[in-house]
Amino acid sequence: MSLVNLFSESAAATTQQMNPLLIRVLDVSYSGEITLEISNSSKDPIRIWKDSNSWGAARWRVLLVRKGHLQTFFQDPDQDFTVNKPTFTEIPGGARIEQRLNPNGGDWRGLEGQKIAFVPGDVVIVVYDVPFTPESLKLGVWYGVSAASTTVQ
């Protein structure tokens, strides 16, 4: 599967590189699950928000291009948190972690009640979009945009 960084810019307090956070699509299942690799191309650690708090929730978008038509899916930003504090995962320099996205899960929008199924020839674009917050600056957490795409085989 191919990697295309469509647009990316980062301004994490801990690094001067343009965008040391890269994502790559490892697998797209026909049933709708997407497996990603998030890698840190720098020598320094990078912190990313955990999805379980408001700073990290609803940051993923999935764009599907099928036969010239675009469908957009995004994590539901309308979530309740029993405890909401800014927690993060640290990715060491040169390290990688896996992330799974399931647009068929209950915390996604854009499906209008239907299940998504990927088919060969679909172009899937995944966008990780994390806006700046005062907490990201204070805690040295990455913010910016990184994206990857692949064609379903």
C-alpha cells in the first residue's frame, strides 16, 4: 500500500522538524476497518493525545473516493467523558505504533445509518487533524495535520 503525505505541518514544542509524525495505511479490510502505522521520524519523542479525552477525541477523518464520488466520515465530536484530563501517548524517536479505525463503530458520523464496506479500487484517505491548544503547548503534545492514502486491492 502506498503512503502519500498530502499535507502536513507540525509545531510540537519538543521538535523543530516540519512534521516528524507520519501515518501510513497498513491494511484496509473489506468490512470497513483501517489499520494505520503512526511513526515518529525524529530522534526525539513525540506525544500524541489519547482518544479517550476531549483533546484527542474526534481527530480522525476518512475520505472514500469510489467511482469519482467522495464520501466523508469523521469521529463523532459529541462525546461525554466521565473524567476529562489531557492524557497522551509518547512515541519514542524512530518508533512506530499501530492505530485501528472502524468507521462502522458507533462513534463515527457520515454513514447515515449504513455500514461501509470497502471494495477493490476504492481510494481511502485518512487524515489526522489535531488543532493547537494551550495544553498541547504546555505538555509538548504534537499538533498539526498528517494524512495518508491507499487504493484498496
